[in-house]
Amino acid sequence: MLAKRWEDEYDYEEYPEYVEEQPRKKPVLVKPHPVQRAQTLLNKPLRSRCRTAFILFTVLAMAVTIRSGISASRGYVLVDTQQKAQMLEQENERLRIEIARLKAPERIKSIAENDLGMQVPTAVYFTREK
């Protein structure tokens, strides 16, 4: 400490005339002013409202966060489903082309002539019934 305390500076035993015991005073209790009391009472409901507002805000923030996560996961599922649907449509189109190729009259004619030994007739005759 930079400054000495007054008790350290003097020795009470050497100077007994300076030492006087003073009677102890009782502490005085002061009642708060009615306006102060009203302010104190107003703070409790205000604190309660603030606490409620904070809890409500926290719950709403959590709900928004959870809903965003759910929306994002549903978006990923939707994109995956759309990709699968597009792949199936492409496969379906490929199969339609394959069916059209297999049903082609030239192919059927070549199979009949080469594999089955059939020939195309040179003349076709039609008759009418009387």
C-alpha cells in the first residue's frame, strides 16, 4: 500500500487519552418510498414477461430450424425421385425403339427368308365370292 493506515501509525497503548469508546448505534431501517416499492413490484412481472418472451422466441427459432431441415431433406428426396423418374422414362423410350425395330417388316421378311426358308410370292390372286 502506498498510504499507511492511521491505526498503523499510532500505538494506542502509548496514548490512552486519544482512545475513546463510542457507543454503537443501531442501524436505522428506512422504509422504501411508495414509488420505489411500486417500481420494484413492476419489475417482477416485466422479468416474467421477458423470460416468457425469451422462451417463446427460443422455441420458435428451434421450430424454424427443424422445419428447414425437414424441408431440405424432402427436397433431396424429391430431386432423387425426379432423377429416377427421368432414368425410367429414358429406359422406356429405349425399349419402345427396340420394339419398333423388332416389329419392322424388313426384319420379319429377312428372318422368314433366311431362317425359315420362306419366299415372297411373285403373284397374288384375289377372288370374290358370288
